Amino acid sequence: MTFFRQHLYRGAITTVFLYLAIALVFGGCTSKDEKEEKKNRNEEPDLYVLEVTKDRKEKDLLLLTSDQSPLLPGDKDRFEGLAYYPVTRDYAFATVIRRYENPREFMMNTSKGIPRRMLTIGYVEFDFAGKKNRLEVYAPVDTANGEPYFFIPFTDATTGDETYGGGRYLDFSADTDSIMLDFNYAYNPYCAYNPGYDCPIPPAENHLDIAVRAGEKNYPLHAN
């Protein structure tokens, strides 16, 4: 699982004495070398943006080349990549899963009406747009086909308009309760690409009133 990493840039340190000397000689003007150095610092790549972008490109490649790709055969010839919001740290939140003392098992509805057994193990909270927001955290009961993981399906104010009408997903390794809730990694269920799949429907309690303009947008080749 890829997590948020903050990258800080560090420029050269100018001593007070050197600063005063330059001010005396050049009357406070910035030297050409200093301007060039500042320009180079501003043009350094943002490693976080590069990391998210790399993840997106790898997903595009898998959708085109994998034998298990959910894309319809007729879409592959026209596929030019998924659509995303620009990468932004504004939608990445360090948070902790608040576990319920007694996890509740329930049947989560799906697009084909074949409910899936899930555990509601807890919830996460994050502050955004001047309010505290909350999402329930689930865990599939049947993990026979892979490692246990946490699952957060959600809808928001963009759902059915800018983003897929069936909501979007986030998932996390079950190794720790401390997670980075990074909506830049929010992704569409396979149903967004191919109606032949059966996909969990986000429960009503996981609707966010805010507009989450991060992560994957509507699939470009299909109407919402």
C-alpha cells in the first residue's frame, strides 16, 4: 500500500554576515546566481506528486495489458488512460481507526444484488471544509483469496456528476490502525468500467456532504 509522504525542500543557508556583505555591495539587489538558485529550487520535482502519478500510470498499463483487466474488449483500442483530479495534499489526512469494542457483521449491498459479508470494525474522522467528517471502516469476512485489509467505500458531493455514480473506494493494509486517509488514491470499482462485475455499494452512513475532488473521476469512455 502506498502512503502519503511529505517532501520538504531545503535550500542553501546564507549567513548573516554574507547577507550584510551582499547588501552593502549591491545595495540589496539579488544576484544572478541567487535568482538562478531560487528558480532551480522552485522547479525541483515534488516527490509526492511523482509517486501518485507513477501509481496512476502503472494502473493504466495494467488495465491495458493484464489478462485480468476489467476493461471491455472494445474499450482497449480506445483507452487513453483513466481520468483523475490533480494531485493535492489537501485531501490527505493522517488518522487512526477507532475500533468498536464489538465489531458488527452485516451484509453489504452490491450492484447485482448479491450481498457480501462484512465486518464494521470501526471508523475514522478527519477535518475538512470547516467540519469533522466521519467514515465507517469495514473488513471483508472472506479473505481466502488474499491478505486481510480495511475497506472504505464512500460517496460524496461529486458522486453521480464528476465521479462514478456507484461511489469510490479506498483500502488499506490491516497491519496497523494508524493510516493515511489519502483521497488521491480513491479509485472506481470495476463496475465503472464493465457492468458485468458485481461491486459493493457504499452504505448510506459513508456519504460525505463535502466534495472530494481528489482521486479518480468518471471513466472517460462511459457515461456515468
